Amino acid sequence: FFFSFFELTTTRMTTSSYHHCLLHVLLLLLTQTQALALATTPPHPPPRRSYLITGANKGQGLALCRRILSEFDDTHVFLCSRDVEKGHLAKSSLLSSLRDPSHPNPFDESHIDVLSLDVTSQSSVDAAASRVRSILTSRPQSPKFTGVISNAGILWGYPLPRLLDVCATGVKRVLDAFAPLLRCDGDGDDDDDDSKRIVVVTSGLSPLMMSYARPSHRDALSSGDGTWDDAIRPRMDQCLEAHVSAENAPLSTRIEKFDRIGFPGGPFAEAAPDFHMYGLAKMFGDAYMKIVARDYPTVKVASVDPGLVYTDLILRMPKYRGKERGETTA
């Protein structure tokens, strides 16, 4: 470019040829400016914050992955799925929806890692935690582990032992395995970053069951002062014993037994007994969340009921089957 311009200004020319050469120089300058602009178009930044989400291959877990990645393009998610093949299908779906073909540096796979994780299996949770530690410490410019969302769950309708294993003990397994990783910044040192989060996805039935419970139960479960073994586990065992002893008895017998141990279901005990059992399981999971909040004072810890979310899960309910989102309250 500079050679052409030097020739232009030091050579004798006619007015016509001068204008022709000047146009040539301006076009060359424009072309190089456009090339520079393309070369400096900011790419998607490498992921700097990482969130782990259980039950993320479908439903509100998958919806949450999509929101995090689409609204904050410096984020990374550990997409956890009990069925790893379904997890990879969910990842492909996310990448397909998030990639922008017009962008010179489209969204890439470095923003999503799929983990096999079954919250009812301690060995599965431990293996997933080991994998997360390995990824966070082995990759160059690995993202900072910023949040844990305990989302995996099941709906009402399951027997109480299954509900407790998923919604209460499952929450404990996940938080015990991954909350310690929030304390480190990748080099093993304590990290006091106040952006760290733990979220337990719960239900509005949880505080309702807490309000119906005997005052001594409420105090022990809501204070966050105890431990799993002295405040939560013994009360779960009481509920399990009541459930098993009334399993083949009339509903009135089960209502009486849960009343006797101080965990009545209020109006749900008779009108919606599945909600009673589901609410108890969520209540115990939330009680452990309070203990974790005490043990991790620099981490913001909360339980959240997202309400009705329009996903494939609600479409399985007779009330919503076959309906579009606008036809529901989701």
C-alpha cells in the first residue's frame, strides 16, 4: 500500500490517471480496513465461570443450562445426567441451538462437559466429583468453579423411600461432593470470591410441611444448628418407619401414624397424600441446605421453587398433556 502511494505522489501524471490511481489507493485502503475489522471481531470468550447442574439432560435442568449459556457467553456448564447417552444428546441439542453461523467464532464444545451422575449412587457422585476436579485442574485456562445447582429430582407419586433417596439424601450426596470445590480457586488455595452459589431446587410443599410439623421438629430442622446425623437422619427414619408400617393399611392408618410422630400433612394428608410424602422429602433436603449454608459462610446458598416450568416433564401430566405453553400457567 505505501509503495503504491509513494509512486502516486512522486510520478508526473495526467489528471485522469491521477484520479484513477487515487481511486485504486482508496479501494485498497477500504479492503484492508475491512480485513482488519474482521480479524478483530471479538470471539466468544473462553469460559471463565463453571456451573454444575444435576438432572440437566431434560426438563428445567436443561432449560437452566440453556439460559446460563445463552445469557452469559463466558460460562461453562457441567451437564449432569444419570444416563450419559441422554446427556450427550442434550449437549448436541444445546450446541445446535446456541451456535450462530454468522459469527466468525461460533459457540464451541468447550462450554459444555457431560458427566454421568446418579444422585442415588454414592459411587456415581464420587466419580463425577473426581472428574470435575480433573477438568478444573488439567485444562489450560480452565474456568473457575462458581456454582452447584442440585436440580435432579422426581415428582410426587413415588413411594416415600424413593422420594427421600432422591430429594433428601441425594441432595446431601451432591452438596457434600461438590461444595468443597467451591472453596478452591483451582490451585488448591481457599477462594473467598463472593460470586459462588449453591442452589437446591425445591417445592413450595417443603415449607408447608415444615409449618405443619411438631414445633420440636421445626426447630431442629430449620435452625441449621445440627448435623445430618443428629437433626435430619433420625426424623427421616421415623417417617420411613411410619410409612412401612402403614404401607398396606388404609389411608386413615397412615394419617394417624404420621400425626403421631409429629409430621402431619395438613389438608394434603387426605386430599393429596402423594403431595404429603413429596413435601416431606423436599423438606428434609431443604433442612440440609441450611446446614451447608452454615458451613460455607462465603457461599450464597438458597433453595428455590421455580414454579411451573414448561418442559417435557409437565407435558406428561394429564392436565397439561398436548398443550402449548400459552395454554398453561408455566
